Amino acid sequence: MNVTELPFKLMLEPTAFKSFQATKRIVRRLSDMQAYFRDKDAVDEILANSDRMLYEFLEIEGEENQSLSFGMTTIFPGTIGNEFHMTKGHFHTLEEDGPEIYVTLQGQGKLILLSRAGQEQVLDMEVGSISYILAGWAHRTVNVGQEDLVFLSIWPGQVGHDYASIAERGGFPKLIVPGENGPVAIENSTFSRCEEEV
Ligand code: S6P
Ligand code: ZN
């Protein structure tokens, strides 16, 4: 039986998704994200020993209009050079754009946001926090803690994911790196603003 054929409930806890069969499981390793980290020597050094798993996400995909997709992402702790493990980050596709809600279930994170018009924001993620991502805002999550960062996400089912626009801009405006008193957001020198942006 496909779990989406009948109503169901899950507990709001980090292990919830282990109890059913997700329709999609994606694992991203360092080899999938070499271009995303700025310290290329650190990338090469780690890859020479092992292809580290950075995060995984499990999804139940809603494929029809007015359906909802939802998923659970686990970002494992660690750094590549001085950047924390993070997701690729994406815009939702322009044609079928839609908002998204994240609920943090475990760990400490930062949510980096960038609107198509060039506005930017960084929000803290901590256990019990709910983040509302407006339609049109790209989003990347970063694990800034010592344990897994686990969060639930809910978004319109028909929405696609646009990773290319992030790559074209050279990433997000901010990088999250360790500081003396905890994680800090610094300017990303490879990020390029479009001329029409604010
Ligand atoms: C989907 C939602 C999340 C991400 C997941 C992995 O709209 O934002 O489920 O897909 O956290 O991130 P990414 O950027 O590799 O898709
Ligand atoms: Zn998304």
C-alpha cells in the first residue's frame, strides 16, 4: 500500500519518517557538491579519503494540483574547510512557485533566504521553530551544531526545484562559518547580484 492512499499521522519527532515508506530518498554526498564549497583543497583532501555524506531527505511527493508534498531532511554535522555542512538550496520553479514551511525537530541551524528581487535574510533554526518561506525566496539550510539538524518541510505538491539559478548567481549572498562566539554569517565573495536587484 502506498502511504499516500490513506490519511495517516506521524509524531512530530526526528525519527518519524523511519516508520513509513517515503516515495523518494535522496542522499547528497560531498562529490555531488564539490562546487558548492569554496575551500577546494579541503574538498579534495576529504574526497581522497572518503565521499562524506552531507545530508539526506525523504519525501512523500504530492504530484497533483492542490496536493501537498512533505519531507524530512537530516543534515549531518561537520565542516568542509570552514563552511558548515549545508543543502544545495533552490528556488521553487517560477511557473509553479509556492511557499514552504519548515519545522525544526532536532539540532541547530541557519536558514539562508534570497528573494528573486535580491532581498536576503538569515533565520535561526532551533527545536520547535517554524520557518515560513515566502513564495519566490530561495532557501538553503546549514547545520551549525554538533548533532544532526532534522527538519520537516511542507510545500505545494506541483512545485519544481530550480537549482540552476543559485549556481548562476555564485551561490547565496551569505556563507555561514564558525566564529569566536558561535556561527556567523559572512559575505560570499562569489555571489553576484543582478543589475535590477534592490
Ligand atoms: C523542498 C524542501 C526540502 C529540500 C531538502 C534538500 O522544497 O525545500 O525538502 O529539498 O531540504 O535541499 P535541496 O536544496 O538539496 O533540495
Ligand atoms: Zn524548497
